[in-house]
Amino acid sequence: MSRQHFRFALVAWFLVSASSATAGTPFVPGAGEFLAKCSDDFEDPSWSYTLKLPKSSSEQDKHNRSPGGYSNNYLWREGALRGTPDVVKRVTPPPGGIDGSTGALLFATKYSGIPGRPSGKQQQDDLLMKFDRRLKHAISMSWQPSCTVRVYLPPFDKWENRSGASFGVRCDCRGRKPNGRVEAYWPGMFWLFRRANGKSIKEDFAQLTIRSGRRGNDVRSKTATEPGWWTMGMSFTPDGQIHYYASPGVDDLTSDDYLASYFPYGNRCLSFNNFFFNVANWDNGRSWSTPWVIDDPKIFVVPPQGHSVAELYRPSRNQTAQRSRSNRSSSRSRTQSR
């Protein structure tokens, strides 16, 4: 090989390697280390959620109506944009769930829009698992976070009698657009009900869609023709790409359950702030949403080389101040005893 050809080959190898390094190889959600303090299993029989009505509806009318609802373990909070579902309670898991599980979380909603003002269109409520409050910060992409959850699809005669979006598994993120602007965005996966119409749809089924493609478009994925549990998850690579996984059943996800990878809305993700869930209905003051049940929502990270999970848990300002006062007091005591 001539020197010139060698140079061309070296440059080509470098470009291919650089492209591979920035592409972000998908990895299975649940890899790495489990953040137990940032997750929930609903096994505590005393688990409860306190509604604070009227609920927030900032997205519709700019009213937060704080303080919002919260769980008694202070991990779950009402979303300021759209408010909490009208029913949030711990229940016995439906059949076929995680072996040994005695608790799961049910939520459903009826008044999903502005309180006291039915809109006559689809609206949604949010329930936020605020792990960022436990950590005192979001998780950056260098820690390769991921999330998983088990979701129960009820029998189709229990679904709200409406074709359209019913439930979402979402992540609250911040990302950078190609023009450099940083913005909040909410990638995730949705279950949509497709009601039999005797024509193009012969039987009821559920459609899983991914949010989103680069242009913000929802992408169709798997379908479910029977009720039962599904395991769903998302993982984040350092290049800011998001990887989507789902499979029927409650087994841990594997590489066989991979669905797709995207930079939703063209964003490169910078941080993962909290894990949350949507429940949608027709906001007419009469129609209840489909009752949704989840179990074991979990957060994981793959620590960067040379780092440990302990570094993610930062003390609160009060704890830091208390330690500082304690250190000063101990210092004075040592000085006085000399």
C-alpha cells in the first residue's frame, strides 16, 4: 500500500470510528446499578396519596393551584402542567404480575382538564415519580440512566369507550436542539385504544406508539390483542439518544425487546429529571379514563468509570448547614479542651 493510500485508509477508519462513538449503542434498560431510593415497589401497606383539589391545570389556563398532591413517601407528586389523576391508590396487583408482589399502583381520571370547566375534548393528567428530589438534581447522560416499569393492560371491555391515547410512560428531560437551544421535552411511549368498528378494525386492540421521531412524530410499534402485563423501559446513552424497549409479561427486559432509538424532536438529551405517567380521557365531566395499574417503576444508572452511585446522592442544604455547624462546634470544643 502506498503512503497516500495508507493516509486515506487511516482517515476513513477515524471517521467510521468517530461516527460509531457518537451513535450511542442501545443498552437494555435495567443495566448497571439500581437506585432503590429513587424507585418504588408499593409493598408498604400504608402507602397512600393525598389529593390537593382543585388540581393544577397550568398547561390550559396558567394556574398551578399549589400545593399539589403527594404520596406519603414523598416520592410521587402532582404535575403542575396538568394535575393529578382523580384516583391514585395502592391495590393488590392483577393476576400474572411480579412473583411475590403484594402491592401495585392504580390510577384513573374523570376531570382531566380545567377544574369545573369540561372542555369536550381529550385531556390528560400526570403522576410524577420525582427522583430528582431524592438526588437533589437530575441525572446527566454520562451516567447512562434507564427506567423500567410493569404496566397492566386491562380487558378491553374495561377501557374507556373511545379510540385514542389512553396511557403514557414518560420521561421529563432537557435536551439541546441542533441550533444550540436547550429546552424541556417529554419522550415516552403511549398505549392507544383501537375500538372495533366492523370495518377496518375487526376486533378491539391496543397500539403502542413511541414519542418521538426526530420531527416530533409518534411512531407506531407493537400491538396487544389480549389483556395482561407488559414490561416497558427506556435507556439513555451519552450521545443524548433514547432507546425504547417493551415486551409482554413481567420478565426483565432483554436485547430481544428492543423497539427503536431516536433523538426525539431533534433533541440530544442532556438530563433525565423524573419518571412520570399520563392517563387520558375525554374531558366531558362524565367519562372515566381506563383504569391503569403499574408496578415496580425503577431507575438505574451505569456509573462513569472511576465514579460510584454514592456520588449521585447529594446532601440537602439543611443537612449541609447542619454538618457545617456541627463541624464548627466540634472544632470549638477541641480548641477549648486544649
